[in-house]
Amino acid sequence: KSPSAIVNVNITSTSNTVNISGNVKTEQNYLMNNVKLKISGSGLNDSLTTSVNGIYNFNVLQGNAYTITPSKGNDITVLSGLSTLDLIMIQRHILNILPLNSAYKVIAADVNQSGDISNMDILLIKSLILQMSSNYPANEIWKFVNSDYVFSNPQQPFPYENSRSYSSAANLTDQNFVAIKLGDVNNSWNPNTSKSQISTTLNFDLADQNANDIINVPVKVSNFNNISGYQFTINWNPTDFEFVGIDNNTLTGNYGTNQITSGKITALWSTENANGQSLADGSIVFTLKLKVINQANANSPIEINSSITAAEAYNNNLDQLTIVTTSANISINNTTSISDNQKDNYYLVQNSPNPFSENTVITFNLPENQKVSLVIYNLLGEEVYNFAGNYNKGTHSLIWNGKNQYNKSLSNGNYLLKMQAGDFITNRKLILIR
């Protein structure tokens, strides 16, 4: 009888590898390249970016737990897909005139990612369109949603699933995500084509003028029928003219003044009225005030274009109109004399930047030494800060940091700056966003 023996056998199991794949695309089914997808779990921490056709795939160990989360850096052109039309649609949503018709659009409207749609989102988009800022507060332009996620209430989609999790990985396809560009509620972001326009025109006219010191350049309109919003850039030669300010006439718009030293100002206006607004031909929507600083140049043009903020306009049906503009040629009189009226040179420049988050510069001019009341009010009419005092003749620049007289930070929103010097009274709207 042979003696018994015990043999120890070590069996090494080989884990199977499985594939998880899917794509990333917008609500309009545009496939997104250069989206970063991070996978984590079971000791794995890796990432990849989607290919030109928006596809991704991960090879992982079968049965392990993983989470996939997408993200995307800012576009090369941050403004792609953003326009005054988005502002109009968000305004109508807030007022419940025409609610946004998908959960993805509602998520896009919440640009400050507060879980609610408010006027603050509108202010932030305006700031981006006017190029007063380069990003939203959270420094994000794109958000993503698990394409299989079902919203219980599309009008209140927050919170939502922005990742995919697996408790036991297996071979899976169609693990897709929906990409959402913040602010683009009309889904106009398109990597392939430009926006279409209808043949109806909206005219903005600048008239030729003579000047030797302060010049008022009225911006007049025609065919302004049921208009819901417009935007554009005004250019002038900064070696010939210095920006003084904007006087709102018929419409109260928003203006980006952080590039005035380059001879550029951005303009934007929109209305909450679902029927839009109509104006008689020849109406002045606002007046640009410039100061001649180069008497040697005989002529200098001022024009409306798309050099910063694209020239666009929309009617009450949300159709994009064709903008037609005329430039102004300013004939500069070769003289240093100033008329009696021009000697009364009071002005208050629109603060810059506006909107602002930390500091903004307030500039005003006096024709003589004078006592000036310069007061900032909130929307309740309460005084929150003042720069009142005696000022010498000439131009003065003051800095306001968005705090009250007790050095306490004020809440986001609109504030009114009122200036009074003798019989001269004017005001400007200041917009604080943090």
C-alpha cells in the first residue's frame, strides 16, 4: 500500500477584460470631440478624450465598480452659440411667457449653477456677450447629463446625473452623455454651420458730422418693428477720439466699456415684452459721446460692426434679422477753439467694467471747481455709498469696490449712480456680480 501524499496546487485566476463605450453629443445630436472622460474606482484612475466622432471606450476589469465623469474645457470661441436671443428666451422663461421646452435648455439657462433660473443668469450672459468677462463664476462653459437619466420634472431638472456608475462592470455600449453649453438655450451652437438669417432688415444709422471738441453721435434706427433684442460693436479711431459716455434715449441698453482705449464699445438691448418693441423710423436708441483728441486729422470714421460682439438682432418671433448699417464720417475742424456750450463740459462716463465683480472705475468731468453729489443707491432707493465732496475742474476717476459705507460687501444686482453738480444731473446703472 503506497503512502498517501498531499499536493498543494495554486490556481491563478485571470480576470476578464470588458469594454464600456459610448458617445457624447448635444441635444441637437452634434457629436462632441475633445471631451475629457475620467474613470475612477477599483484602484483605477484614468482618463481619455473623445475622438472626432464623439466616441469613447474604456477597457476595464469585469465585475469591478467604476464611475465615468465627463468634462470639457472652454471653447476656443467662448461666445459660440451665445447671443441676445438666448437672453430673450430666458427672460420669457422667467416670466412664464414661453417656458423653455426641455430639461437640457433649463440646465443651460442656469449659468451660475445655482439650481434656479434668475436675472443673475441673464446678467452673467450679458457680461460674456459684451466681453466684460471671459467666463462664468464657476469657470465652466459645458455641463453633461447621463443620456439615460429621466427627469421627474423637466422644468425643475436639478439635481441631475452628470456621471455613470457601475457596481459590476460588464461589456456595455451606448453609455452616452448629453453635452450642454451653458447660456445656449436655443441650441444654436453648431460646429459645422453658421446661423441663418431672414431677409427682413433692421437698420442702424450713423450720420456724418463736424466736430472740434465734444461730439454726440446718435444711433438711429429704421424698420424697428416688433424687435425683441439686438447686439453689436461700435468702432472709432482711438487716436482721434476719446470715449466720454453713453446717453440712453429711447431704449435702456447695456454697454461694455472695457475696450474703450482701443476705440471699441459693445452694445446690447433686449425686452421682456413678448410682442417686442416698435419705434418710429429715425428714433435714437442711444447717443455715443466722444471727445476729439487729434485736431490734425481731417476725417475719421465711426462704424457699427462685429469686431467684438457680433451684430445680431431678433424679432418677437425669435427670427434673426439682417442688420444693415451706415457708417459716420466725422469731419474734425482744424481749430482748438471751444464754443460756449462746449465749455459747459459736464459728463459722467459709464463705469468700467460693468458688470463688475471686484472693482469698477467711475469717471466724471467738471468745467470748474465745484461741489459734487455723487451717490450710489440700491433698488429700494436707499443710499449705500457716496463720493460727495468738493472737486477741482477737470476729469476725476474714482474706484468703487461694491461695498457700503461700513465696508460691508453688498449683494449682487443693479445699483444707481446719481451725479449732481450745480444744475447738471445725470445717472448711470451699475451692475454688481460676484
